[in-house]
Amino acid sequence: MFRQESEGVVRSRAIEEPAKQQDFGNIVLMPNQPLVSIDAVPMIMHEDSLHVVLGVRENDPFAGQASLPGVLLNAHERVSEAVLRALLSKAGVQESQILSTVDVGVFDDFERDERGPTLSITRMVILDGTSVLADPRVRLVRLNTLPQLPFDHASIVAVAAGVLLDALWVNMAATRALLGPSFNTAAVIARQKELALAAGRAVPESANVGRSLQANNLLQRVPGPTPTGGRGRPPALWEWVGEKRF
């Protein structure tokens, strides 16, 4: 939580407690004034399931471990610019591979970084599923089988999953980016389940998903494959109204 203080108190503290930076080997202790970290939660569809894009850390702390791409915010740098810098410098992700972004929140636990006080401004990024992520540091991990992550990154991913779940059918840019130009009812149910489990929530009821899609005036039902071999009816196939078909 933030506590407001008068300008005079802030100035006196700045005089009495000047910021210092100490170097302990290759771990630099940060000044008492919190630094601002910009972290990205890149998500991508891969092999019919939602994955998180992690990057292997090159420096301590946690060198060699996979983590969310993140950087410290530079002076005169916007958050959106820092997000792009983090994605490119830590995971080789290009701006052209981004379909949509969603703000996740601010994480300000004063013990989140062993080097000193930092707060994280976090943004979720949905990537084009056809993207080629060739950077050798990249690790694609299923959303619900994440390894142990450094700092508070596991908590950040859980919150991000809940934010995206709540954004479905509200933030249409994010919903389109997640589901793609065409999708079936089973895919919607699967994405809701993945996000709910990652967020630690109950899985949403799926019985009426088909009816909800049918009532959505932004969608139109398209002919699906004809069942063969005596199998039952396949899940309904949907596409966005006005979406180009190739």
C-alpha cells in the first residue's frame, strides 16, 4: 500500500538518507528508493494450448533460470516502449508479432527482489500463434505446467491469467487475439479452463457456451467438417463477422 507524505518530509528524508548503490560481486544492491521494473507476460497458442513465453536469465540473481521478460524503466521512456524493449532484449520477440496487450497491474511487495525495493508494472502480451521464436533463450511452457519461477513471477502469471479470463468478450481485441480468426466451441471452453486453472479459480460452466456464441452478434457460424465413421456432431465452428476468409 502507498502512504502519502508531505513534500517537506520527503525532502528531509532524501537529505538524511541519500540513495546508495552497493556492489557485492556481480549482484548490485539497489538504492532505498524503489526502482520501476517493467515486466511482460507473453502468451501464445502452441500445439492447441496456451503457453507462456519465458526467457533464460543471463545475470544474477537467478542466472540460468527461465523468467518473464523484464527491464528497468529508463528515464524518459514510456511503459509501452519498455515492454517492447523487454520482449526484444530478453526473448527476441518483435513488435510485429504482437496481436494485443492487456494491463495486468502493479506488484509492489517490498521483498519481491533480493537486491532491493522494486515495483513491477506488468503488461500481458498476446502473440501471433504463427510467430517463429528462434531466440535460444526462449522457453515455451504450458500455462498450467510452469516451472518454479524467480521473484514473484508465478504470482504475476496467475493474476495475468485471471485478468485475461475476465477480459474475454469484454476486451474484444484481446478476445480476437486469443481465439484467432476462426475457432470452435471446444476451443473457447478449453481457453476458459486453462485460464481459470492458472488463476486458481473455479472452471467456468461450459454447458451454455454454445448458446452464448450463437447469441453474439459479432460472430457467425460457418460450415464445419462433415463427421465420418459414425461419429457424433463436431463442435460448431465460428468466425468474426466481417473477418476475411482465405
